[in-house]
Amino acid sequence: MTLIELQDVRRSFTIRTKAGRLRREKREVHAVDGLTFGIDAGECVGYIGPNGAGKSTTIKMLTGILVPSSGRLRVAGVDPARERARLARRIGVVFGQRTTLWWDLPLRDSYELARRIYRIPDARYRANLDRCVELLDLGGLLDTPVRQLSLGQRMRGDLAAALLHDPQVLYLDEPTIGLDVVSKARVREFLREVNTDQGTTVLLTTHDLVDIEQLCGRVMVIDHGRVVYDGSLDGLHAAGQSERTLVVDLAEAGPAIEVAGARVVRVEGPRQWLAFPAEESAAPIVAAVADRYPLVDLSVREPAIEDVIARMYAEVAIG
Amino acid sequence: MDTSVEAAADTSAQLRPERGEPGPDGRPEGAGRQDIGRQDAGRRQAGRLYLAIAQGAFRRYSTYRAATVAGAVTNTVFGFILAYTFLALWQARPGLGGYDSVQAVTYIWISQSLLVTVAVWGGGFQDEVQERFRTGDIAIDLYRPVDFQGWWLATDLGRAAFHLFARGVLPTLAGALAFSLTLPADPLVWAVFLLAVLLAVVVSFGLRFLVSLTGFWLHDSEGIRAVMLVVAMFFSGMLLPIGLFPGWLGELAHVLPWAALIQIPTDILLERRSGFAVLTGLGFQLLWAVLLLAAGRAAQLLATRKVVVQGG
């Protein structure tokens, strides 16, 4: 069942810039430029792209606080902008850099308020709160005012607040931003639980690709308001023409190695770096090098997903 | 058009049993479908929600004890300064504006006790909304399924309830101990006074809400707020009772909404308004409260449409 559906969704903004003393120039900016995709119930999708790619604009349209300029948009059977209040009961939203919690009051008070806002039946409220408290280790924090929580604790508190009303969809906007390694791991573990056990559909934007590697079966890369990649994380390597690196240590410093199927990208004394296509085997290259050069040691480095995506962003910018 | 939306919504109705319930703002979501009994239940739930919001606001303000005590002391100090000033003034001009000197001093202490409760200087939810515009958190308020105006009105009523107690009792007691005041013996007068204070808070909220909403266009309502502070100080009767303003200025001050903030509640407590005049005073407050809330609602509609259609 398709839970989130976008058909040729566009959103442009008019920006006025000063041009001369009184004259102002109008300029159209296409933040989202023809998005078409669907997300099925139960999926966990990573939504990534460089700053200004249109990620936040998409999330704003999906929550109904921004109307698309054109195109069709449905979330859980609802047109978000037209029925924002009804949609709000079916979605949960967490912004890593904002909080929905009541700043000066104990965490518990924010949850009690959520119970009233979303009219969560008592039994369900208690069960959901207990589950969140256990999984997110919030037990000792419920009576602490939110302003006294650390960033990691507050983030966990926000996650619980977004899930008390059993939303079908959870939007996460950089949920691990600014967190330390331990807190990040805990948040990811919780999200995996929510996605697999509860079957909650998750749409996640992040700049931390480890979030994606550990949580998302599907990645969408957008840039300049368009989807430039939609598929599995592994497929991203192929699409990004990623390269592996062969690092060789020779007996002594010398000129750059010349070998078929690879090119030298860096030389540092006796050590040289050779790049070759990720899908090619390293064996023939190693054999050729060992045959003609005094080889002491070698290692093969897998491409980092960061580099793949960085290259993808750069290509879109040029094209 | 509508039917397609309804049809699409129906597919998810099995998953979400609460479909068709009235929204917390009292407006039914699946208009014209549910029976009156369910509407009543919805209203009760909405009432409980707003009560919870107001209680939360009350508790929030009560967490800052030192600030509250400091504020109440400030009100008391100003009460002394102004009370002596008024005594000197009334010695020179006895019966000025129809107040005798005891009434004039009582006026000072009551107005100091009400100053923060009815937020003559602005503030309360306004500070928070302004901050939310600055940080962009205002987006959160828009996707929450609670009416924006109702949410902030509830928080402001909770705040006012706290301030009436925390910022009103100390100045009133200090004034009563140090000066001879005229306070009513009839509990009914006190009850009507409290009602007038409630209406004053709503009128004040209506004004401040409109100022806050300018943030949707101006990004920062600080400038307008500064102007409003001066206007409110003058026309609420906070500096001088409105009755002392000469000629047309007095007439104007009597019909502007700020008269509802300080002048009317204080005159009711001083029993300068009694019988039918109490009713016209409350009626005046109610009229402005309704007008300002309606204007706020219209402005909110425009503001959200602007944000939703043009982008924030």
C-alpha cells in the first residue's frame, strides 16, 4: 500500500532582490522541481541531498504547512495542505534542531499534553509511553524540566512525544544532529525498532550517512529539487561510478606506476595510491604491479559512501 | 473535488477510528456527518485540552520564583513612588477627576497590582511567539492539530491567573498596610471585579495577538510592540485615570480598547461604577474582546494562508 505519493510536485518561491535604489527584481526559485515518487507502508527511506536541495521544502509540503505550486500530493490518503489537522493525527514529526517539548516543564507534562492534543485513549497512551520510556531509557527523566536535559536526552524525549499517538508516518529531519556516538546509536536502535516492530513508515533526512547505512533499505538523493537517485544503498555505488583505491608500498620512492586499468592519484615517497573502478577485480592490477615493481606491502580501500554522494552532488552541479 | 478527498480518506478510515471527530478547535473535521452527542464529547475534550494548556502555562510561570518575587517588589516600590506623587497632586487639586485622595491612592495600588496580569506593557505569550518567529519554531505550531489562537489564548489565561496572584497580592497588601485605601466590603463587587479582570486579559490578549501576527509579515514585531507599549500605558489609564484627560482626548480614551485593561476593572473595584454602569463597563470590555478576537482570527487566516501558499 502506497502511503506517501507525489506526482510531479513542484514548488517555487518568488524572491525579490534589490536592483537600484527603488527598483526590485523578482526572481523565481524552484525549490522542488517535479518530484514523483511513492513510499509504501512500512518502508524506511533516507532522503538526502546537499543544503538547499529541497529536502525541507518537501517535508514542509508533506506535513501540510506548505502548499505545492503544482502537482499531486497524498499522505495516508489525505491532501496535506487541505486537511492539515486531520493529517496531523496520522503523522509524527521530529526536527533535530527544534523541539516540541514544553521547555520549562517536566518531560511528563509535554506527554500529558500530547495525550489531550491527539486524544489518545488512556490504555493506548500508557502502553505507548511505557514502551518509549523503556526503549529510550527515559524513566529517570520524566520529572526533569526539559531545559535541564542534555541534547541527547531531549532528542529521545522528542522522539517519544512524536510517537505517542501511533502515527502511521514518522518524518525525521536530522534526528542525530549534534549527538555523540552513544546517543546516535541509541536513537538509531530505537528508530529501527519503531520501523520493524511497529511497522511505522519512516522518512529520514540526514547528513550523517551512517544513519542511512544502518536504517534505510532505500535511499533517495535529491538535488536542485529533483530526484537524482532512488534505490538501494549498494546501487548508489554503481550509480555514482565509485572507485576503489589500491595503496601500494614500494621498496623505494620512484616515478608514478604505470599499469593498465588503474591510474595513480597520489604519490608520497615510496607509497602510491591507485584508483580503479569499484566493480573491477583488484587481482590483475596487483599482479601487474608486483610483476614490474619492488612491492613491499599493499591494501585495498573500499569507496566511502560520502565520496560517492559528494561526487554525485558535484556532477549534478556541473550538468 | 471534495468527494475524491473523502473517498481517499475513507481508505484509511479503518486504520484511524477517530476519523470524523471534531477538531480540538471545535470545528468538525468531517463536517455534517457526526451526531450532536459526538460534537458535545468533542467540545468537552477540547475544553480539557485548553484547560491543560492553561494549567501548564500557570506551572511554567510558577517555576521562576526569584523573578516573580523581584517583579512583585518592583510593583510595590513603584506603588509607593506613585502613591506619594498622587497624594501631592490631590493635595494641590482636591477631587481631581472626581476621585478623592483615598480613591486616587487606591487607584495606584490596584493598577500596579494589575499591570503585569493584564500585560499593559506587552509580554507573556508575546515574548514566546516572537522568539518562535525568530527561530522558526513557529512551523511546529502550524502542524500541531490545535488552533493557533486558542493555544496562545489558553497559555495567556494560565499566565494571567498566576500573575494575578503572584504579582497582585503583595502590592495590594503593602498598599493597604502603608496607606488608607478604600476597598469594597461586598464580595459581589470583588466577584464582578475578577470578571472584569478576566475580560481585561482577553482584550489585552486580542491586542497583543494582533501585534504578534505582524511577525508573519515583518519577521519581527519588536518595533510595533514598542509603539504599542507607549499607547497602552497612556490609554489604559496606567499613568493617570482616563477621567483626568481633557476634552476630546478623554472622550477618545474612553472608547478605545485600552480602557478595558486598567480603567474599567479599577473603577468597578472603587465602586465608581455601580448598578447599570457596571454592566455597560463589562459590556464594553466584552465588545472589544469579541471584536479583537475576531480580528485576530481573520488575521491568522491571512497569515497562515500567506505562509502556506507563499512560504515562510
